[in-house]
Amino acid sequence: MSTVPTEAERAEDEALTRAAQRGEVAALARLLERHRPGMRAVALSVLGPGPDADDVMQEAALVALRRIGDVRDPAAVGPWLRMVVRNAGRAVLREARRTEPVADVPVPPVAPGSVTPEQVLDRHALRDWIWEAVEGLSPALRLPFVLRYFSLRLTSYQQIARACAIPVGTVRSRLSEARAQLARTLRATADDAHEETRARTGASWAEARETLAAAERGEFARVVADRYARDVVLRAGGEVLGGRALLLAGMDGDLAAGVRQRPVHVIAGRSLVVWEMDLVNPSDAPDHCPPGVAWIMTLDQGRVDSLTLCHTPRPRSDGAPASDEPHV
């Protein structure tokens, strides 16, 4: 494609983009293939040849899958895709210069009042297609990938490393491997029909709220008996802290102290569920708990067999890194 697209090329881009926004997987695949040379040229100009450029191309494709609804001028999808690649490449360069985590790949802001990318995904088949492919990843690859691309608060490399109890370098290598595997799976399954995940996500939202309400009524033990494996393992900071008894004691202790949890985001797969919560401390003990917590749950035959708690670090007023002390 020439640097300045012709009217016919712009018209084709517009038609493909609108089709992709309606959930037509083949249209999105054609868009990515159509603009691959230009995207690759941007990656090479920012990073030079090598594995980083390959990683950025894979990451940009995933951003496009999730954020195609952001494109407000479908005829200009080419510049949007190249911008995604450029931003991803710059994030890699920032990470190379710094030891602390970098922000997730920037994407164009959503105009106030417009439909969010998550709402777009919730309406069409791309979400189901992506989720089915994610389920095919091994557990070691699935959790870092889900946190990076689907969570609200655990998206940086260092946060993922803490949640998964692995080095930051391992996070990056696992994400790279996950993206490569996912790309192969998505290409191979573009024409398949997959189960609806919207109902599963809605059910998980309801379960999170019901679990917390039951806990406040003193019925958390019943919930654990009904929905958790008998030998459920409780983890934090990469360590096994205990099992069912500690899980019950921790919830009872927080409730007795006046702490309440409020769900703010839910990620619901068949084998991995993440509930991100705000922690609301009592007015007389505002620092009792960190500001938030993620419940990272693995499932075996529909029952929780492992629960990892990953707390949002407390902010510090002096600009130093936030505290990462564990809390149960």
C-alpha cells in the first residue's frame, strides 16, 4: 500500500473496520494483514530488527482485537494501527531504561459518553473468540496474560510478577510466548463458533456480590463449603499461607474490624477467575487494609482450588515506591 492511501483503499479500510467493530473476525484479520507492512516498518523504526519488534507486532495485534471499537474514523484505521505499534515500541524502550514497571500500552482515549472498548467487546463475537483462545494457554501463561490485558489494576510487569511470584524477566518472556501461541490459535480458529461468555461474566459478578453479602451475614463458611474445594489453598506473595481455616479466619477478622469489600471488576474464564475489589476501611482505622485486593482464583471442575490474594499497594506521599507488604 502506498504512503497516501487512495480513495478505494480508504473505502475498503472503512468497510473492513466497520465489519470488525460488528464482530466479524475475518474482517479484523484482513485489516491486520493489510496493514502489516506499515506496522512492521514502524516497529523497526522504533526498535530496530530483533525479538522486541516481533513482540510489539504481536502486542499491537492484541490491542487491535480489544480496542477496535476506539476507531472513530474507520477510513483512517491504518494510522491508528501504526500509532498502536509506535506506543507499544516506546513502552518497551521506557522499560529498558527503568527498573520500575511501565504503564500498559497506551491507546487512544475514549470520548466522554461514547461506548467503551469493553462494552464493544461485550457485544460481539470477538470477545468469545479471544477468550476461547486464552483458555487454551497453559496456566503458567494464562494468568500473566489475563492480568496484563484484562485486569484493571494488575497490568504492570512488576505487579504481575508479584501476583504470580515470578521474576519480572519471566513475566516478559511468558507474555511473549503467550502472545505467540495466541496468535497461532486465533489464526487457526477464526471460523469457529465459541460459547457465549457474557453469561459467565454476569454470573461471576453476581457470585462476587453474593459472596460478600453472605460474609457480612456471617455465612461465609457456607459459601466456602459450597463453592471451594475441601483442600483449597490460600496464597499471597508467592507463598502458601494456609487453607480453608485461614481463609475463614481472615474474612471474619476483617469484618470484625469493620472492613468491607466492594467488587469493581470481574474477569471470568472457565479455569481462571479474578475479582478486583475496593477495600473500605472503617473511619476510625483508615489504614487497617490496603486500598484494594484482587482475588485470583483457579478452578477445578467448577470449584475454587486455589485463591491468591494480591493487594493494591498503599500510596506514599513522598513519591517513593508504594508499600507491597502482604495482608490477609
